[in-house]
Amino acid sequence: MQKFHFVVIGLLSVVLAAAPILAQFAPHFRQHVVNQAQALRLIPANQKTPGDNRVTIEVVGDQRIIRANGIPAHPTGAFPNRGNPNPIAAQQYVFHVPAQPQMAEHITPLRMQDFGIGINGVPFDPGAAEWYQGNPRGGWQYEALSGAVPLGIDANHAHVQPTGAYHYHGLPTDLLKSLHVQPGKHSPIVGWAADGFPIYALYGYQTANNLESEVVELKSSYRLKKGKRPSGKDSPGGTYDGTFLADYEYVAGSGDLDECNGRLAVTPEFPQGTYAYYLTNHWPVVPRGFRGTPSRDFERGPQAGGRRDRRMPPRGFGPPPRR
């Protein structure tokens, strides 16, 4: 009995000694109780980038390989700024996606990871690591573009992770301008999703399988829920107004696109047809689910083969994780 007593004390001492070290790595999220959307105030994109844009996209065997430094070829907002304390820094991205992607049996919801990457080498990452009361398990994740939580987003609907990674939360305004995305003309490819399917923006054929069809702005099939949110200890209350992702619901057939903000369609690059995603003016803007099987290269965390470490920031948009 005495021996067991000493063992318990010894183990307790080890745990107490390790607690400060473990606390450094435990995820802590900022505490928010706001439950109402605000006007989104964008930082002007008038700053020179801290380096040159570098990106290569090539098909090798059955893989499309995208290498990039994550520095856009267009001006950005000033970073750090009041809502985002992180400077832009070059990255070492290497993404592998299927060159001939296939639709999966089930949709894969987008978690806290990149949805895909622009042809300029800048990721699409619509989610924000911000939750009501700082509780990821509560189900009330803030929509980054709602303005409810100030995130220092610039006029390209982008900002910077603690790792220095510049990334898009919404329409990449200057990228679309450089690609001449405009009404009356089918969008060119603006990026590649993590499952290998192409990403377009805003404009597609009115009849999905007809190259001769009129080009129109495509609409998402999501809408705000009606009424008020539940209220109580762990629920924010208030009216469904787009503050949270859970404020929206999918209504099949109410728009042109499916629940992944995509559709089977012909496009200028795929005249025989493909599944394609579309960025839209209305929520979700950037898709929140995959029709195919996403490459694990886009996940955050230690990667197979030790290619990269893109751990989630422990405090949303605070200092970078300690190594």
C-alpha cells in the first residue's frame, strides 16, 4: 500500500510539472458573445507584397501537382493591422490532387482546412477559428465575412494566419480582375479544389450541359433560416442573420448549384463535362463541402512523409504555435 502511495505521488508530480508545458499546446480560442452581423469593413488592398509570386502547376502521371510560395501577384491589405496581427510570409506549399478526379459516394464536409488553392498559389480557406463563447463543440462557428468578429480582412476578402499564410475567405477580387472574370463570359478556372475538381467564379452556362447556352451569374442554393436561434447557456439567441455558419440552410433547387456550390457541367476547359465548383456572391461564397475525395495535403497538421506542418493556430489569430 505504501509503495502504491509513492507511485501515485510520483505520477501526480510528473503531471503537475508537465502542466505548464502541455498548456502551451492546448487549443484556446478567443471568447466571443456577439450574436449579430456587422458591416464588413475591408482593409484597402494597396500594399506591395513581401516578395514575388511563385507558382507552378503540372500534371505528373495521375496527379496534378501545385507548388507555390503563397505570395499573391496582386497588392494586399496592410498586415499586421488592427484586426489581424500577422505579417505575410512566403510558404512552401506542395499540393497533390487527382488529375482525373472522381465523384465520391458521399459528400465530405469542409472542416478547418483549405478548400483548395487559386491558380496564383493562394489558398481558399473560408472557415475562421472563432466560436461563440470560444467553444468549438457548441456548434456556433462564426462566419468570417459576417463582420461580427473583426479579422482584419482586406479588399480581396483575405487575411493572414499566424504562420504568415495569406488566404482567401471570399471572392479573390484582384485575382478575378486579372483573369477578366466578367458578366456575359464563362469564368476561366480560378483554382483547384482539394479533391481535384476545378473552381470557377460567378459565371457559367445557364443550361449546364450546353456550351451554346447563355452565360449567367450562378446562384447558390443556400438561404438564411427564418426565425430566431435557440438561446440559453450555450446558444447565442438572436435572429438568424448570417453571423454564424449555422444560420444558413440548403434548399435543393432554389438556386443553380448543389450543396457543395457546384454542379456537373460543360465548361470551356472541359467541353465534355466535369463536376465543377463555383465561387458565388452569396453564401457560402467559397464551397463548404467536397463532391470528391479531398487530398490530405490540404489538411492542417503533420503531413505524411513530413512534407509540411500546417497546425491550426492555437488562439485563432494570435501568435504562431511554439515549436
